[in-house]
Amino acid sequence: MMELIIIQTLKLIGLSIPLLLLTACLSINKKKVTLDDKPYLRSDSNDIAVQQLHPLNSPITVIADVHGDFPTLQKLLQAGKLIDAQNRWIAGKRILVSVGDLVDRGPDSRQILDFFMELEKQAAKAGGAFYMALGNHEVMNIRGDLRYVSDPEFAAFKNDEPIGLRQSTYQAFIKKSKLTDSDKSRQEFQNQYPEGFFGHIKMYAPDGKYGRWLLSKQMIVNVQDKLFAHGGFSQDLIDSGKSLQELNQQFISDLSRYSQLWRELVNAGLFQFSDSKRERLNIAKRFIAGNLKSSLADDESLKLKTQQFIALADSLLFDSFGPTWYRGNMLCHEYVEENTIDNVLRHFGATQIFLGHTPDSSLTVRSRLNNKVIMLDTGMSSAYYKGNPSLVSINKAELKVLNLNDANNTSPISESARKPLNPHGFNDNEISKIFLRSKPKSSPGQDLSILTFPLKDGTIQAAFREAKPHQVKKELAAYQLDRLLELHLVPFVMEYDYQGKAGILQYLLKNSKTKHEIEIENISLKGYCKPEQSQELMQIFDWLIANTDRSNEDQLYIPANSQLWLINHAGAFRELDSDKSFFSDMPNRVSPLFIKSLNLLNRDNLNKRIGRYISKQQIEHILLRRDLLLQQSAKSK
């Protein structure tokens, strides 16, 4: 009868929920969930179907990345009028959303979980709700990756340790390590397995108190057409073709099953509790390949579980492009990331995205892509980040920031085109002042001199290249146009005289490699920004400035973050309007934000920024190519 009433209610508000999922949600208390059940059927008031029953016009409050700091969390929620002095829910029908990372780093993780487990009930009773998108740190704790669990966090689970497990694990430890029982051995064991370690493992198991509750949550939450996740949304997520419900089911199932198999393989003696995720995967692969000496080699049942474990370790959930880890929405260039964000919003039928996971030096709430993405990690943990505890309130179309340390900070701060905008952390004006005011030390390089400028803490370097006046002008024109278009692909460059020679001085990118070096040395580019996307921006820029001399030596990458930087533009701004081969290579995909910047180009601002470096005719050619580019982009839609 209850199922029928709720289905009718859903139809009245225009929602369609699969009957199987709804029945599972309603009958969850009738049957005890075990590890043999499908983990995505573990549920509570936070299930997809139940969420959609909540009033569609309720105000929303969002928090991020508490990281074990309960006193700061208390102050923030009290200031936001969600709880009273006794930590009781007072927000009525308001919806509170956490985008994860309640745990790790700080000492109060267990207290915070207990608090939200109780607050969730109080909110539901009052007609409100608490929803949570799991963060990478919740995922890590469930899968036994405990790198960021502090000793006080472990100690909170001391009384939960299974009797005898510490001693039996110690015996296995000294046997495998070929040690004898001694004070030194016991101290080494204690360092690997602090007091409370095994209680923590127990309580975060899929059938443990906290593991079970966390696995009832989701990786991506959708409330009022707003998406909430911890890390971000990569194109890989969309390319799966799965719905939000299917992705949540898959990820929760992958996490639960991985955690279960890991524990079974530890119990079987294949793994140790202290093995890192990489060590586990290496051991598992060696075991399957027959390259691991073990008495378990003939256990076919164990081999099957190990194969399943290897497959699960490859889940997108655990990948840097999964929803709890991805940082590209916040770090990669807006002109390429905009396509991904628009695809995400279209795929899930949403209008806005809220994320945690990635604080920056401002430690404030920030926005990107015209408020399509709101970034909430302000480093609120007083012990670890010492940031600005903040929350965001959403009431219909109004979005308001509450910053405990700055009453004037009531709106998200608009972010730069990409992060970092300048690798050294200085803006262009600051770099210019350093180069003009400081006396450098030099070391000769091939065709250039490396100049080292002193800073208060450390140094900054630049490359000086002797150049003819027309070459200097073209370098400066390319740099200024890059900034006018908000591309920020060209490192800071200025006209400079050194030892009686005229030329250019360009900021030297530390640890950068040319594309040629990357290909020859087979260097792996890391990070979240895909090189092929940056190449698209380079192609548009080079086409706009008629630069036909771009070589692999002129493309610099920082391997740690895959960011592309462009140098050497002395051959740009050519008059190629009759060159058919040049026009045949016209780029055909330009993001809406980039189109907006291109539309802002006109004779006045071009003359003002680059008129002293190139001729009026060359400026006209830029505008001509801009118009052709926009026409081509419009046709390709």
C-alpha cells in the first residue's frame, strides 16, 4: 500500500522511479543487509528515489571537506542556522548537502560521522534532508587506503579491535619480515598498525557501522537540477553513457566489492593489511601470473577472487578521472573544460555543479564558467589547512556564501582561465617588476642566456634571447594578444637589454620539457588536463596569428600537470590570406567562452594592445581570420 501511495505522489510531481528500486528503498528495514547482497540496495533516507520525494523548492546548504575538524564544523553549521548549541537540527525543511571528505587529517573523524548519522535522522523527521556525495577520503577508508588517517583517528577505534587480531597479525608480520620478537620489532609493528587500526578496519567494512552508512550514500547527488560531487566530472564519465542512477549503483557496488575482496584476500594470507593499493595490485598480478611463491598457488577459488580484485582495481571510481578524484573542472583551461561541463549538464539534465576536493591559495569559495561550477573546498580544517570555514546557501536562484572569517565574502570569487595561471605564483606585473628592479646572474645556454633573479625566498629565472626589432615586436604582439584573449598560453615576455644587446626576456618555466624531448625521452604527462585539448587551443591561436612556424621545440609542457606553454613567435603575423593550404587547416571547434572572447576583438582594443608592434594591415588580417574562424565554428555546430 505504501509503495502505491509514493508512486502516485511521484507521478503528481512529474517524477518516474523504477519500481524495483523504490521497493528496495521502502523495504530496507525488513531485511538485514549482508555482504552477499548487492551493495547498491543498501539504503536509507538518502536513496535516489527517496531524495526525489523532497519538496522541490526547499533551500539548500552545501559544505565541503571538513577533514576531521568537529569544532569548526559546529561553528559553521550554527552560524548557518542549521543546528543549535546542542547540535540539534533547527533548519526545518532545508536540505544539507556534503560533498565529502568528512574524514582524515583531523582528529574528530569518528565524532563527525556519528554526528551526521544522527543529524540525518533529525533532518528527515523535521521534513528536511541530509545528502552526501562520498569524497576520495571516504572511498580510501572503505578500501583500506589509510595513508591520511591520523593517530588520534585510529585511537578512537581502540575499543573496537577484534580480540586476538592484533596479536595474530603481529605473528604474521614478524614471520614475513623474518624478524624475531623484540622491542624493536614490536615498535616497527606499532608504527604500521597504530592502536585502533584494526578497529578502524572493522568499522569501515561494508558491514561495519560506518562502512554500511557510507555505502548507503552516493558518488553524485542531484538535487533540484544541481549536481553535487566531490572531485569533478570528466569526459570519461559521460562517455560511459550511463545514467546518474547507473553510475551511482556501479561505483557503490565497485567500492563495496573491492573492500570485501581485499579483506578476504588478507584473511587468506595473500595480502597484509598494511600493503598499499599499488602493492596489493602488484601482488595480485604476480599471483595470477604464477610469479609469486605461495602455498596458495593451487587455490582456484582464491585465484577467481584475485582476478575479480584486479578487475575492480581498474574501476573509474579509483581513477584520477573518476568523480571523487578528478580536478580538471577546476584546473584545466576554461576554453577546453567548458565542453566537458556542458556535456555533463546536458547528459544529467542539470544546470549547475558543486564540487569540493581542490582548495587554492585564496581558501575561499570560487566559481568558474560563469557560475556553472562552484568550488567549495576552502580548507576549513583548522589543524591542517587553516583556511576559511565556509558554506553556500542556495534559495531558488540566489546563491550566498557564508565565510566565518570574512563577513564581506558573500559571493563566490571568479576563477582564472586555468590553474596555475603563472607557474611561479606571480602575476605578469609582479614578474615585470622583478626583472626590472633586480640584477640577475647569468649562465650561458645555446643561443640564449639563462638569467637568475633573486627573490626574498629563492630565485626566479628567465631566458634572454638576442633579437632584431621586428622579431621583438612580433613576440610582444603574440604575448599581448594571448592575454587579450585570456588564453595565458604564452609565458610572460618583455623587451630587454642585456650586456649591450637588445632582445627579449621570457619567464623560464621550471621543470618544463619541449614536446620533442617528451617524445624522444618517452616522458609521461601527468595531471588532469589532456594534451590534445591544449593542442586545439594552440591550433586556434596559431591560425589567428598566422603562425606557420610552430615546431615541437616551441611547445613546452610541465609533465607534472600537462600544461602547455608556447614560445617563439617571431615568424607570426604573416600575410597568408591567399594561401589556400593555410586556410584548409582552419580549426572548426571553438568553445562558447572562447567565441565570446574572439567576438570582443575589435580595431580599437587591438590597436591599443598591439598596434605599436604590428601594422594596421596585420590587425585587419587578424580580424579577417577571426571572422572566418567564427563562421566555420557556427557551421560545425
